[in-house]
Amino acid sequence: MLHLSRLPLAAMLCVAAGAQAQSTNPGNSSGNHAPGAPSVRSSLNLPRLGARGSPPNANALAGAKATVDELGTMGRGNVREVSRRSLRHLAVDAGTSWSRPLRGGPRDTVFVSFLVYGSDGTVIDVAGARLAVRTTNRPGYAQLHLGRTTNRGVQWLAFGGPIRLEPHGGQSLAALPVLTVRIDRTTQSWDLYVFNRLSLTDQPLAALPPGAPNQFTVRAGSAGALISGLVSADENPLYEDENANGIDDAFERQSLGALLAVRAPAADRAPLARQWQQDQQRRQLIPWPVQRPLPDGTPAGPPRKG
């Protein structure tokens, strides 16, 4: 079943498009570069990766439980490192792809967070969870689609609201917000979070061919794509989530008085997930500061959330 957050996706995206913000997590955003050089590595300032400090925050995710990808070009000519305004990211040529392995084994739950800008036709494949950027009938706008495998191939279903296309390096790209996909390999399903809001739940994973690698892939569309951050984690980087069911533990305890059992039946999790979505819809979406590429010609200004 397709469970969508009732808050239009456009409302979530408008605070992200064209916004610039400082990273407040230098411990997770420094790569192996010369002193003073901008880093291509970004933790996306995810709440539980940005929760360190003095004294340390007890909610912080242990560094050994997450991989902040270096976003290397892997020596491929179709991918370039681009540096603008002290921010480095990867540019993937139109019609080509870039992939990285993910954490976890065949029965593990993994959380994958990323910041991608895509042109028309860009596909993001997270170990069988598929999203695509496609243009709409409204000139200058695109829309997210989710992919479902059918007997006739992949069926693309539009969801959310329109996303403005903006010029980046002379190409029209849709600036997506920070997205997190929860992959549950036991149930072969996935959830999608926009910032920290659960927007899709219990979507079927596409079956991977035997021996296919467990990886994150961006297949760039007609005008290419940008990748500005990728984090793979063993635990939920957004909330405390001891049972890894993708629901904030605080809400579970408030609603049930205890946490659901690890690997609780889907019939127990599904109604709780819908209740949590409804609870989130009554609250204002508050994005956190993230370093992100700005559109061509944008004047420098104070950091904003997005």
C-alpha cells in the first residue's frame, strides 16, 4: 500500500531549493585533503551524526556504525569533483552512473541518507528502492517518482509536489532535500524520510539479480546529476530507534508504553507508523543546516536551513 505524508512534498522541498547552510559537524565532514581545502565528504549534518559536542550527547550515533562516503570519482571519466564556494561535490555526466557499496548483510536493516540534484530522467537506486526525477507539464518544474517492478517492467508513480528546476553548472537540475531510505531486507520493504519526516512506508524492494551488489547508484538523466553527500548507517541517523523499525522510540513509548519487539509483525508496525505520520503532519517541518550547492548566479548570503 502507498502511504504518503499528507503534507505536500513541495512544502518540504521549498525550504531546500537554493538554500545554503553551514555544517555544524566538522568531525564528520573532513576528508583527506590539504589543510584549508574544502572537503567532498559530508555527513549531511544528520541529527544523530551532528549530535556530538562537549559534553558528548548520549543520543549520538557511534562513528563505527556509520560510513560517511568520501564521494570519490573512482577514476572514472564520467564523474568529476566540482568545487564552488568552499563546497565540493560530484558531477555525473548525462546518461552515465556512479555507485557505492552499502553497509550491512543480506538480513540487516540499513539506513541510507543522501543529497542529490537530478535532471529529467535521473534515477536513484538504493539497493532496490528506486526514485526518479521527471519533468512535469509545468515548464521549469520536476517531480519525484517512486519505482515499482511489475510484470511489464518498472512502473513510475508520481508523489509529492513540484520541484523547481534551477541552473547548476549551466544544467537544469532539481535540488532535492536530504532524503533517507530505510532498507528492511527481512521484509524486503523500504521507507522514505524527507528530512526527518516519514513520507513513504512499506514500499516493496525490487528484487535484485543473484549476486548483484548491495549498493547505492545514481543514474544521471538528460542533463547530468550532482551528488553532495552519502551516508550509510547501521542505525537510524534521525531518531533513537532501538528496534530499527524506523519509528521514533519516543513516539513508540508514548503510544504503547514500550517499544515493539525487534522484527515485530508488519501488522503491528504498520498502524503505528501511520499514527506517527499523522502526528508528524500536525507539527511544523524544521529542516536542519546542510551544506548544499547553490544555483548559478546566486549571490553569497547568510546560511539558511535546507
